[in-house]
Amino acid sequence: MRNLLLVATLGVMVTVPQIQEPDISTWAAKDAHQNFVVAAESYADAAQSKEKFGKGADPYDAGLLAVDVYFRNDTKFPVHVDLSTIRLDVDDPNGQKFHLEALSLARAANDIAHPKGPPAPTARRLPIPFPSGDSKQQEVMDKLKPFTLQSDIVPPGQTIHGCVFFDMSHHFDLVPHASLYVPDVKSVASDAGLIYFEVALGHKHTP
């Protein structure tokens, strides 16, 4: 049975369910050291992705991989994570290695709003500019934003999470060979950064 929190509003007692965060310390897809934990859940399954993001904002249909990243701070001070340097390292079984940068929210929304379909295996999507003032793109951005990380600061004793997106060009079969790389994590109380975090996406957790 869920724990319920009693709240008094204008003299009326109402019950509000408390949201229970998952215990990421038990997940297989995680990296933990120096009292900080990075865990990840990837949406490389079409049905799972559609269930989470809904119709019209599903990154899977556009060949994008959504990764829900969790940061747990068990230190005594706030920790800053540089979200702009997060990347996906893919070790192709055929011997090739790829380093994919996380897409901006605008870039991800543009690709979802205007999908180009599966490219040829050797083709690479060019970083051409997308049109500004695109109402369809803005609609997708509005739908995606609640799923994304809203802050790059993790308060002490707390967990934050949100999705980052990578252009897999529909090659979701490579996700089990990919690792989320988070290189720039630093306590606000120190000039020295924490050791980098690397989370293998091939390791699945049981909800």
C-alpha cells in the first residue's frame, strides 16, 4: 500500500500519494564511487518508448535513443554535472567505435517532428540547421521537456533524473554495446572533479 501524506488546504484534509523514487543502487546499469551514483535506463524498445513519450513525441520513430539518466548524490555538498559533455560510446561488434554527443532538446524535437526515415547503413546525418519558428518542432519540444533534466545541480542526499537523446540512426541493435559516459562531475566544495562515470547500457535492471 502506498504511503499517503496528509495535506491541509483551506481547512480541508486531502491525501496526496508520495512519489517513491527507484532505488538505483540496486540497478545493474550504474556506476558508483565517491558517494555519487550514475544510473541509466535506455528506451531501445519501440513499445516501451512509445508508452513513455506518447504519440507525436516518440524519439524511437525518428531513430533517436532516449536514455533516462539518474544522478544520486550521497555527499554532504551539492554536485554539479556538466550535461553538455555527456556522450554515448558505442563499441560496434564489427570493430568500429562511435562517440555520439547528446542532442540538444531543439535538435531532438526537430528530428522527431520531421523524421527522415532509416538512412543507409554507411550514411551519416548531416548537422544542417533546422528552421526556426517551426510550430511542429515547438509542439514536440513542449512534450519532451518534462522528461528532460531540469537542473545540472544534484543537492546533497537527493536524486534527480531526466532523459538525454542520441541519434542512433535507427541502429538500436547497437545499444547493448553502448555505454553512457559522464566525464565532468564536480562537488561545489572542491576544485577537483570526481572520477568519470561510465554506465554500460547492456546491463538491464529489474523494475
